[in-house]
Amino acid sequence: MKNLITAVLCFWASLSLAQSNFTWWKPSDSKVPVIDGQAWSDEMRDTIQRFPPRAEALVRKAVWNLSRNSAGLSIRFVSNASQIVVRYKVTGPYNMPHMPSTGVSGVDLYGLDSDGNWHWAAGKYSFKDTVQYSFSQLLPNDNYHKLGREYRLFLPLYNSVRNLEIGVPEGSIFDVLPQRPEKPIVIYGTSIAQGACATRPGMAWTNILSRKLDRTVINLGFSGNGRLEKEAIDLINEIDAKVFVLDCLPNLISPIVDKKELQKRITESVKSIRSKHPSTPILLTEHDGYTEGYLIPHRQPLFEDANQYLRETFAQLTTEGISNLYLLPISEINIDHEGMVDGTHPNDIGMMNYANAYEKKLREILKAPVGTLKTQIPIRQNREPGSYNWEQRHHEILSLNQTEPTKVVFLGNSITHNWGGKPLNNRIKGADSWQKYLEPLHVRNFGFGWDRIENVLWRVEHDELDGISPEKIVINIGTNNLHLNTDQEILEGLRLLVETVQKKQPSAKIVLLGIYPRREQETRVNTLNKGIEVLSKSLKIGFADIGKTLLLSSGKIDEKLFSDGLHPNANGYEALGKNLATILKK
């Protein structure tokens, strides 16, 4: 035992010594908001909490105290460090009788590889006066580049955080990412929404959901004090949300409130939100039940009655003409006795049930489907950050959509990206062709270098077609899938992409372009394009194989029109532009 204690002390001593050569960052070092999942960021400065300071005078003391817990908050950053250390202080007890220190007071680190896949990092931790997590022997880079990867650090679920710092070895890349500008999913709920009883922050269902949808989720779960109170609803109403979720029923059972009061709070909350947000979806969630209800039968009616009252209110609101109102029933959450800690609060299995149910429902609401094939699962990428910033380009498109309407949207990969137009970039190779043929037709360039079908699907599902009314949408994608996917997988990915575009822009005319020819793959591309033409007819959209103009009579590419056997040069873009303009003028 003595040897073990000595070894532990030596480990922490050596770690402390090593950290003297670390570079440290704290939230106040950033000039822009960086706490993801936090609304009212302009009022927060470097404060890590969920309600703005003025809320202290508006909500009950218990709600205010819980709002200072960091549940659902996270920090995104890019680093190539082989070791990342996080240290901070907390203001409350490290743990609770039914929830461990790692969930109440711990942090959780996830990394995204260059292809957009999530990976979890195990850390060694110490809960002392200063809580410390050390993530060591990390793989610094992926295979595409040496510029590190994106990480996401989820903060404690049931404690307030102070003096947080993140350290990496000197000389390592460490860039904190700003809050994402996309509209968030706002969840107002109970202890289950706050995160009880996840074993670690990343396993709270709201955080699982944020990874599944790859969207910002604002967690306004206030333990036993999320009760559809006017003061909280008024604050929530200030947020420009993608969806509002009201999941407070477990805190509104008898004898806390009676039927009349419950239905009054539901009705007033929905109508208040609808008055401020006329078209934003509102999702009402039933009580998920008590898994000991069979053996302790007096518990069963408590949640069954509450759910019945909610269903009656939902029906009444719908009859009154409240639109974009949805219901998530207990049957879809579907937690059994294996998914609970104490009959009320989910364990990690239950949390996954919750996240899966919400993902399915929200994808229906947001018209953001997902398939089973790799080409049908929307995902980000970061394959060439040395050439351009993928996320920044996405944000530039969202901004342009708000200020400069366009008649034609052109979705694609690097061949589209390099052509020209807005958003402006430093890699244009076909600017003259773009200016001559496409600019007069008001074409907007939605091409991203290295994109695959699943990356374009992500962008479409993350608002790039929102807020605009293009007359035509041109899609050219799939060449970067050739070395990874079968022809059938590519076709099925294109099918889901087109169907999603149709749901987002039902009035737009869609033209699906054949994949452009490339060196040594001319035969396969030709065969695949025949399949794309058949697919286009089945979807009742336009099809054009403008890439044929880049071929010789032998069926091989004309090398004089390419820079590398894949990307056209200026002459190649000239040929493509002339053909595409003819199609767009029809």
C-alpha cells in the first residue's frame, strides 16, 4: 500500500513539473464568446453559467442556483497536442448519493477526426481543492494533415465551475473555436435534462443529442425546479431557437400541481413562445415514467395521469390552430428497468434511450433524415485546413444567405469550390469562366474542397438552404466517394441528398450533374453517371452530364483541360461553364 501511495505521489509530482512547460488558456483570454451551449453570451463575459446575471432577480432562488451549474456547456478547440490538461475549481460537493463525481463535477473530452467521426478520450483525474484532468499520449494528428483536430470539452453537470484553465505543451497548436452561429435547440426541463444520473458529462442525453445532430443544444434543465414557470419561459423566449423543447412533466405531477394548474402552465408556456416565435417548432415531452411502478403501484398513476393531461392539452392547442406543435410520447422514449438508477433518473443506458428518441423526433421536425449507409449519414469534415477553413466557409454561406439572395445554388466539392464566385476564396482557378457564364445567372458557390456526399448532406441539414428561395439548385458531388464507396452506395447517398434538398426547397428546380471524368476512372464514372441519370428520372429532377466535354473521342480525359487529372484548368472550366450556362438558361 505504501508503495502504491508513493507511486501516485510521484506521478502527480512529475505531472506538475511537466506542466511548468505548458501554455495555459482561460475563457477570459478570448475576445469572442466561446462557451458552446450558452445563450445570452453578450451578458456572460467569461462567466460559465446558463442564465444571465440579471436572471437572479427574476427567477426563484433555487432555479438561479441551478442555472449556475455548467450542465450542457462545452468548449470547442483545435489542437495537435499529445497531452491536454484541464484544471478548475467547483463550488459544491464533488458527488451525490446516486451520481458519481465524474458526472457531478467532472469533464469529458471528445475529439473529431478529419472525416468528422467522434472519438472519446479517457483522462486521469484528481478531485482535490483544484479538480484536474490529464489526457495523455493523444494521437496528435490524423492522416490528412499535421494541424491537429477539433476537440470538445463537456463541463460538469451538477456543479459550478470557476478558474477553468486548459493547458497544452509549449509549441502545440491550441485554437479555441467561437460559438456556432446556427440556431440552437433549446431544452427546458428537469433533473433528467440537466444530466442526472449520467456517469460523465458526455453521457447526459442532451450532450449525446448534440453530438448525434452535431448542433448546439442549450441545456436549461433545472433539477426539481424546471416547472414551466413564467419567469423562466420569458427568459427562454429571448433565444432565437431552431426548436423549443418543453420537458418539465416529471416536476409537475400531483401533489406538486393539480390537473388544472398543469394544463394552465402548458397552455400559457406554448402560447407565450408562439407569440414571440410564430413558426419555430415546439416539442412537448411526456413523463418518461417510473420503472418501479409495477411493484410500487401508487407510483404508476402519477405519471400516467400527467401524460393524459398533456395529451388533452396538446389536442386542445392543436384544435385552436397552434401550428408546428409536436409531442414526444413515453412509448418512444421507451426506458425499462435496466435504464434507471433509482426508478426516476436514467443511467447511461437510459440516457441513450432519451437521446435516440429525441434524435428521431427532431430529425422528423427539422427535415433532416439519416440513413444507414456511410453516404447517408450527415457529417462534417476537416481534411485540408491548410487550404481553407471548412466551418468558416459554412458560416460565410449562412451569412450571405441573410444579406444577398441568390437565384441559383451550386452544391459541390473542390471542383465547384475552385471555380469562382462567392464566398470569395484564394483558390480560384476558373474565375474567368465563372464571371462570363455563371455570374450573370446569379449563381452562388456552395462548393467545399474535399467534400463527399455525406458532407454536403450535413451542410444542407445545417441551414445552408434556409432563408433563401433559389429558382434552381445544381448538385455535383461524389467523386471523393469513389475510392471509399460502391456505385450503389453513391447512388443511395445521392438519393437521400436530393430528397432532403426537395424537402428544404420544394419549389426549386433541381439539376443533378454527372460526376466529372477523372484520370484512370473514366469507365467507372461513365457507368455510374448512367445510374445517376436513371436516379434523376425516378426523382423527377433534371440531369446533365456536362463533364463529357472534358473527354477525348477515345473516352479518356483530355489532359489539356486538367491540372492534375481530376481538377479542370482554366480551359476546362471554360468548357464546363459554357455547357452549364446553357442548361441553366432553359
